[in-house]
Amino acid sequence: MIIEEKEFLLKNGKNVTIGSPKYEDAEELAIHYRKVAQETLFLINDLEDGEKTVEDELTYIKKMEDSPNSFSVAAKIGEKVVGLANISGRGKFRVKHRCEIGISIQKAYWGLGIGTILMQVLVEQAKRMGLEQMELAVHDGNTSAINLYKKFGFLDAGWMPNCFKYKDGSYAGLFRMYKDLKGEENE
Ligand SMILES: CC(C)(COP(=O)(O)OP(=O)(O)OC[C@H]1O[C@@H](n2cnc3c(N)ncnc32)[C@H](O)[C@@H]1OP(=O)(O)O)[C@@H](O)C(=O)NCCC(=O)NCCS
């Protein structure tokens, strides 16, 4: 599923372009993957698992375009991808009303409102796709993300210990959160 690019004003007075990633963004997406993996321990991505190639990203963009139950949206400053968010739907009949979401923004662009814009787009798109419940997992120390999700009405659905294990041997737990879209108006 594709959405056209649209400009939004950020808190620093600059514009961000929000839209479905295009084939020409593949290299930028690979750079984004590497950057956020390096910059934060809050994501599951670790460079121990390898990096994404341009080829991987081209495959990802095509998959997102073709899939009826998945969706991806990029945030770009100029031609540079600085953020990415996605919806991963489920195929099986009894769970296809639910989806998992993910969001990542490069550190230099935190706190400018990009997370809020991407989340707005995800919620609107999930409704358009007829989804009834958005779900996610968030590192229990990730205050910024938890605040963002609460701002959009996500509720706590429980905590699981020892979900991430880091190179120094320490562990972190994850909260599951969900947003019920039933009864919310479509935009
Ligand atoms: C979490 C993340 C997506 C937030 O994106 P962002 O663009 O910085 O968020 P915004 O500027 O739109 O702020 C959205 C809300 O997040 C919360 N927030 C943002 N920065 C915060 C901070 N430093 N401390 C506390 N809350 C914060 C606030 O509730 C804020 O709403 P407000 O501006 O109305 O107060 C971003 O920091 C990120 O990508 N982090 C690394 C990857 C990650 O953790 N992804 C989430 C995995 S579950």
C-alpha cells in the first residue's frame, strides 16, 4: 500500500516529507537501519545480526507496496531518510484484525515531532486498512516512546522480563501495548 508524499512543519521550523518509501530511497533506508541500530539499545536491531543491503531494502519496498496487510512510511529531510514506521498485519483469519507497529527515528531528529507525525499516519492508515487493534512491544526504559504511545491512547497490556539481552550480559524487559481502533472515526 502506498501513500503520496506530504510536507509537515517540524518544531525546529524545518519541513519533513512523509510518504511511502520509494525505490530511490533504498540506499538511504539501509543507512537508516545501520544508524538506528548503532544509536539506540531500545530496538531489536543489532549490527551483530548483519546490516541491510540496498537489495534487501528494494525487496522490502516492493513487499510493502504489494502487501494488502502491511504498510511502511518514511520521514525524509530533503533526500535523507531520518525516520521509518511500519504496520505489519497478520494473515490468519482469527488474528487478521490485529497488527504490530514499529517506529524508528535517527537520534539527531528526536524531539522535533516526527514521531507524532508518523504515529498519526500509522493510525489513519490502520483504520483505512480496516484494522481493529494496533499492538507493539516497547523496552521498559524507553520513556520517550512510552509517552508517545500513551499520547495516542495506547494502553499497557503487560510486561515480559528478559526480552533483550545485551553484549554486557544485562537484560531488559518489554511492555506490550495496544490501541483499540473499534469505535474510532475514520479520518
Ligand atoms: C521514541 C521516538 C519514536 C519518539 O520520536 P520523536 O520524534 O522524538 O517524538 P516527538 O518529538 O514526536 O514527541 C512525541 C512524544 O514523545 C514523548 N517524548 C519525546 N521526547 C521525549 C523525552 N525526551 N522525554 C519524555 N518524553 C518524550 C512526548 O510525549 C512527546 O509528546 P509531546 O511533544 O506532545 O510532549 C524516537 O525517540 C525514536 O525513534 N527512538 C529510537 C527508536 C525507538 O525507541 N523506537 C521505539 C521502539 S518501541
